[in-house]
Amino acid sequence: MLPSLFPRLAAALAFLAALVTPLTAMADERSLAGQLLVAVPGMPDPRFAETVIFMLRHDSTGAMGIVINRPVGVMSLEDVLSSTGQDPQGAEGEIIVHTGGPVGQELGFLLHSTDYKTEGTIQITERIAMSGRPEVMADVARGKGPRRFLLAFGYAGWSAGQLEGEMSHAAWFSVPADEAIIFDDDDMTKWQRASARRGIDL
């Protein structure tokens, strides 16, 4: 199942860049873009039980983000490059693949640390960026990519006012983004760690 997703990575990352580009101009102090959205205990929607979502976009037209704690498998970077039509020679290691949400699961999303920048890179926060070209995977595979990264397929999306309504019913709360929570491999504790940040004055 996983290999069948990777041939769509090129178009998917380009599509994501187009979706998120307006974020910089439209985000304001009320926007959750660049923060972590955390499901409350007893979240009524089972699709989002104990999820942590990195928010890419939140404005008057709606919101979107990437679930960062739902791993679905591991794939060799050699297979990733082969599946996207790139030369796999010299590729080393494996990458964890996450499901980023129930919407557009054919779309790939690469979040990464800001030590890496290439054509199409969009900086979301001071420490977190997103690249919109599949060639970044070749750099990752050869040890020339970002220091930290997360690959997910699919995203969580809300129409205008929908997320605000869910938050008014105490389904979610937000906390400042934490690079360690987003990028480390300890997916099973991300929700607990993000929840522990609630109410902490940073």
C-alpha cells in the first residue's frame, strides 16, 4: 500500500505549497497556524482521538494541519526514490510514514527543520518549514537534507468557522509548537507530551 502512494509525491508537495503559500500574508494573532492543536481526553470524533496536529493554515476561510503522531509504516529511502522516479543510488536508511489526516490521503507533506532550504521551501515558524519539491527526498536519502523531518500523507481540514466551533465545545486546545514533539520518533508519547504543555507559560 505505501509504495503506491509515493509516485504521487511530486504533484502532492506542489499542491501543498499552493495551499499553504497564502498563510504568511493572512495569519494574525488569532491564527493557530504554526501551533499544535491537541485533542482533549475523550475526543468525540474517534478519527482524532489522542491526536496532535501541526497547524499549517488557519484564517477566515478555514484551517488545515498535519497529524504528527499517527505512524502507518516504514519505507526504505531507496524505495522512496525509486517510487518517485529518482535515482536510488547512494540512498541509505528508512523513513517513517505517517497518516496526516483523513482528507487527501494521496497528498504527501514533508515538514522539516529550518536548517534546510531549497526552491519551494516555505517557512511556517522560526524552526519549522515545509518543502514543496520531491527532490528534497533525495537530499534526505543521501544525508544532505534537513536535520529533522516528518513525512505524512493526508491532512486534517476544516471549513470556515468549523474549527472555532469545535474549540468552543472544548474538543481541542492549542499549545506552542515544539520541534521535539513534531520530529522525534516517539510517536506514542506525543499526545501526552503536548497535553502536558497546556497552561505552561512559555
